[in-house]
Amino acid sequence: MRAGFAEADAAMELDQTDRAVKNWGMDLTYPAEAEAFRAEIRTWLEDHLPAGWFDEGFEMTADEKKAFNEDWTQELFDGGWICATWPTEYGGKGLSTIQGVVLAEEFARAKAPMRADFFGDTLVGPTILMNGTEEQKKYFLPKILNGTMRWCQGFSEPNSGSDLASLKTSAVLDGDEWVINGQKVWTTQAQFADYCFVLARTDPDVKIQAGISYLLVPMQQPGVEVRPIVQPDGTAEFNEVFFDNARCPKENVVGGLNNGWKVANDTLGFERGMSATTGHRRFEEEYRRMVRAAEANGRIDDPGIRQGLARYYTKIQILRINGLRNLTATLRGKRDPGTIALGATNKMFWSEMHKAAMELALEIYGAESMLVTTGPEDGWPGVARMDRRPDYPVSPMMTAFFFSRSETIWGGTSQIQRNIVGEKVLGLPREPRAAVS
């Protein structure tokens, strides 16, 4: 039985994207030009990553890590790999969709960091490219590309999270500026942001989805207050943001006045699609570490633990296949209800899978889970970016556990994802809504 885990572990070491995958109506083989581009990326990474990076047991000292992090973004910029799928006239390489996927896969395979400005590079940048005016593209995109403008996302509100269309934040035109009042919550990295892409109600007299606009709002101004939300492990990645007569230029509406609902859905599509074929890799690494821990402390002989690990491995492979299905649909230009709902299905699937996996990790480590030293010395997949308070020490493994509790909420709660699948795929009636007095 133990050999079964070893064989599964070895199987995941294969470069699975080099193979044709035929299942569930999907037939995807990467074209020859994509594989040639893959070889180019691998060569570039081998030439530019530190010597020994790919060697087993490679480690850097604290000073070496600091120097690498300081230099690596410039290396990426010089190589043209930041926002490489953007058109060349806006500073990108003009990569095709499949080339962008290969780029992400190879960086993930090499465990080489891409620039961490998720909100600028992955969300608002592509949204401006798709929906913005030429003036907006020329002003904002170069600053996103060179890293001089940082962003946060102002969607959720205290009483408008899953039911986002009910948001109350208002924007009223005053001459050449919008005056914004309201509150946003769970705003990641707001304390560092220069701009926030905000959904605000610009017409209160129409249907709730029809009266929303997508605004680009400066954060460093009077009338914007950021308050951190401290989590159980002492981190404060999330924030509340209060707008009290804050302002932004009239021309900072993206996609047209009162068209924000459509533009916001484009942004959410970028959020869910960016890791379609790479998102499973961090879970694979997490699975391997959990197996090694169970073998080391003897919990691998517990039938319940073994069954939990086998279940996690199986779901990771389902996630990988679903990612390839999603890519196939994108390349074929499919926008039918089933394809649209695939993003909702995948988000629901991986977030619930990971929540259960982190509960399994606590079972594997047992009482040791409460120790600061729990887990591998080099951290835990997916949590290296989090800053932990020195006066509230907690292990990276426990940080991952805490964060997994939020994953079924942010980006669309599991309950809402089930509604989307039920209504768009299964054709079920819309969920009854409470009467509004």
C-alpha cells in the first residue's frame, strides 16, 4: 500500500502538460509552436535563475533571498515576461493565449516567482485592455507594467458580498469629478495601494445591476480611510476601506457609465482563469509534504489518514483535468452556459477540496500543529507571501489552515457558485429572493 503513494508521487513529477488529454469531451494537445515556446522559456529560466536553483536541496541564505527578490523583478521586466500577453503597443510581448499558459506553466514548474502585483497585472490591467478608453490605456497600463502603480479591489461590502449587486457605495457626479461615499470590506493590500478599482452605484433609480459603474479611484487622498482586519494568526492582509466624499476624475469610468456589472464579470473571469492549468501545482506540493510528514511520524499507517491522502490526490488530478478543459473551451472561443459555469464549478471544487485538506493536515500533525515549528522549515505552499507578526508567532502550516477557511468565501462563496451551476447548467429555477419593502 505504501508503494502506491510512492508511485502516485512519482506520477505527479511527470511533465503532465506535454501529453494529450482526452476526457469528458476534451481533446487537447499543445501545438508544436507552443512546445517550441516552452523550450525557450525553460532556457531563459535556466540562464537567469541562481546557480543551483534546480538542484535537490537548494537553499539560499536570508541575504541571498533578499538580493534575489530585489533583482528578480528587473530581470522579468528586461525579459519582457511581465504582462507578456498584453499587445506590444502597450508594452507586452503580444503572446497568444496558449503562449501565456505555457509561460505560467513553466514558471510554476520551476517554482520561479512571477511579479506579485496580482491586482494590477492580472485583474485591472486586462480589464482596462478589454474595456478601457485609449486615454485610460495610455495612462494606466505603463504604470502597471513598470510597477509604479499598485492596486486593490473594491467590490465586497459589509452587506453586499455574495449578493454583490445590492452594493450601497455611491458615486455622484460633481462637475468633472465623482464624489464617492460608502464602505468596502475584505480589501486585500489596500494599505499599500495607489488606486482601487471600485464598484459604485451611479444610478439608484434603475435595476440594481444596471446602475453600477466601475471606477478607478486614487487611494492617497483625503476621504479614504483604510483599517486593517487582523486575522487569528496575526496577519492583516485584509482591510476595511471607508470612502467619505472621496473623489476621482469623471473620465475614470471603465467600460461606460452604468456598465460596471458587465466589466466586473470580466475582471472575475480573469481572476478565475489565470491559474487554470497551474493552480493544481501548489496542491501537489502540499500533498507531497503531507505524505512525508505522515511517513515520518507514523500516521501513514492510520487507515483514515491514508484514505484522506488518497482522496486529496484524486481531487488534485480532477482539478488538473478541469483546468485543461477550461483552457480548451477558451481556445475554442466557447461561451455557452456550461463553459461559463465551469469557472464557478472549479472555484467551488478547489476551495472546498483545500479546506478539507488542511483539516487533514491538522490530523497528520496532531498536537504538534499548535507549535510554531510545525511543518517544513522552508514554509508551506501558498503562504510565503503573508507577513506574520513577530509578537504573534504561528507556523506557516497553521497560517495555511486559517487561510483555507476563507477560500470558500472570497472570489464567490460556494453557495453562490452552486446557484450558478444549478441555474445555468441544470436549468433549475432561480433561487427565491426575499421581498424588498
